[in-house]
Amino acid sequence: MAIAFDTRELQEESQQDELWLISYADMLTLLIGFFVLIIAAVPMTRARFERIAATLTGARQAPLEDLRDKVDALVARTPELKDKVKTREDAEGLGIEFRDALLFDSGSAKLRDQAQPAIGEIARLLGEFPGRPVIIEGHTDEVPINTASFHSNWELSSQRAINVLQALQTSGVAPERMSARAYADTRPLPSAAERDVEQRRASNRRVVIRVE
């Protein structure tokens, strides 16, 4: 009888020891559900999802990080692109930023002949990542323009974005991948705020090829 009693006691103690596991599993389930709800409530771009997936799976890097490395390598080996082409990653994807002085003459939307090789190289790199949407953004500084060709910064930024889009298409980027946006002076760079007036304006005059 004593042996049977001891066995029952051991079984009861074992069951009590396992109770905390049930509570712990419940807590983990609730936490997972909570994070799933947070993720579902926040709009997530493909680029952000890929960065999270790369982190969770231990992958070397997300595809857009690979593209950024290739663009940075292109700029590093091409002296005329230094300080005129930059890459920036944000929640929307990868932005390949061109200073307007590389692409256009002042107040003009016609692509300079010197810009064509750079556009062609970017088009070649974009071809290595087929199917990813490409948005071309036109930006200006805050100085109003009113010429025979452009009555506002909106028109100038729009035409510049369209002309870069057409140059990319000519260089082989599928038109169905691309769209153009004009922002005029409504989206100045936060990083340019502390510079002097001319430097700030020069930084904000840009075209961004954004890959989502």
C-alpha cells in the first residue's frame, strides 16, 4: 500500500509541475496572435517583408539590398557619378537618387547626353530583378519656375520623371513595370535642412528611381 501511495504522490507532483508548461504555452500563443494582429494592421510592402524574412531565416540579405550593393559598386567605379548618385532604403523600397545636375540643364527636362550611360547602367541592373515595380519620382527645390515650357515646378518635375522613365524603357526596362510621379517641392530631404540655402536646394533637385 505504501508503494501505491508513493506512486500516486509522484503522479500528482508530476502533473502539478507540468501545469506551468500549459500556462507558458498559452502565453506564447497569445503573444504570437498579438504580433500577427499588429503585422496585419500595418501595411507592409514587399521590400519590408523581404527584409523581415531575411532576418528571420538567416539569409545573407534581401534582394533589394543586393541591388543597392550593385548600384553602390557602379557609383564607386564611375568617377562622374560620385556625389551625384546615391541609394537610400526606406519603408517603400530602394531609392536610386540622381542629382538633377547629372541629368538635366537648369530649368530643362531634356536629358543630357552625359546622363544616358548612367541611365543605361541602371536599366541593366534593374533587368536583373524582373517583375519589381519601378517608380520614377521628380522633385524640385522651392524656387518657383514660370517659363514658356513650364509654368510651375509641378510641370517641370513631372516632365523630368517622364523623360527618365522613357530613357529606362529605351534601355530595356519593361514599360508595364514603371510609373511616374511628380512631387515638385513638396518632399524636401530632411537631411538637407541643416545645409546652407544653395546646398539645400541642390540636394532637393533630384529624380529618384524607386524600386519596390
